[in-house]
Amino acid sequence: MLTTALVALALGPLGPQPPIYCPTTLKEVNSPAITMEYAGAIFATCTRSCDAAFMKDPKGCIAKAIQAKKTVGVFEFDPVTGWKIDAAKAEASTDYKSIRYYFASADEKKTFDAAPGRYITDVKSEAYHCPVMDQDTTSENAASCADYKGVRYFMCCTVCVKMLRANPVKYMSNVKGVKPLSVVILKKG
């Protein structure tokens, strides 16, 4: 996803985008040494040794990036619809709290920009299990995500996110595999 996002910077319908920075050094990432996932966002390091600091304290690294006004991650999902989005096909983007969010339409960006806290909450846990269909998901096959009571749920399809958002209590009996947020290494360059 980050590689796709980096390609979108030059080739996508949005045209050139501001750079993505390493979450530990805050240096621009041109060729990712390591890509990692944390809370539904993809992060890349500028060197092979930067991952350890991010893995130890991802929230602290992101907080420093927020203070420095540097974008260090790319969220894998359109926060308004909750659907996984291909950055190269996105129609709009915005940077919020050091994370870049892509949108399927300019209207979704406008909706998000008006009230980002409605769509992005402070999550402490995650579940790669769709409570609507009661089936496991993975980082690679999750088609949507939604936040509810501090948990980010990664779901199997785009219909499930609508159903969970409409009536989350109905599906809480199916919740499985809730774990504290953790950094997952996706690729070492």
C-alpha cells in the first residue's frame, strides 16, 4: 500500500502530493527500507534500523511527527466509507495528525475535513475478525474497517462496515480476537 501511495504521489489523479516521512527520523522516505502497519496505516522507514524505535513506541513517534507537522503514515481505508482504498485511484486526500487519508471522492474529503474526529477515533485495540459475518480477516484481505468503543475492526467486505456502523451492539456477541495495537513488519527492503 505505501509503495502504491508513493507511486500515487507522482502518477495518480491527484498529481504530486507532499512527501511521506520516516516516523523515527522524520526524514523524507524516497525508497522504503522497511514498511510496517500500525492501526490500519502503513509506515515506511528511511533506513533498516529505524523500525526498532517505531516498534517500541509508535504512538510516541507519531506524536513527535504531529509536533513537527510531518506526515509519516498512509491510512489504508477511506475513513468516511471505511472501505479499503487504492491511493493511486483516489480522488482526494488530506493529512490529519501526521497520517494521510485518501478518499474516493472530493465530497468524502469535505465530509471528513468538517469533522475528522467522527471518523478517526483513538483506538487502543484491533480485531482482524469481522463481527458481522463472524469470520477472520487479515491485513491483506480486509476490505473495510470501523472503530467502535476503542477497537478498530477489520472486516471482510464493504457491506459489513455499513452494518456495523448502523447497529454495532447487534454484532458485539461475535467479537473475537481483540488484541492491543501492535506494529507489524510487512516488508524489508
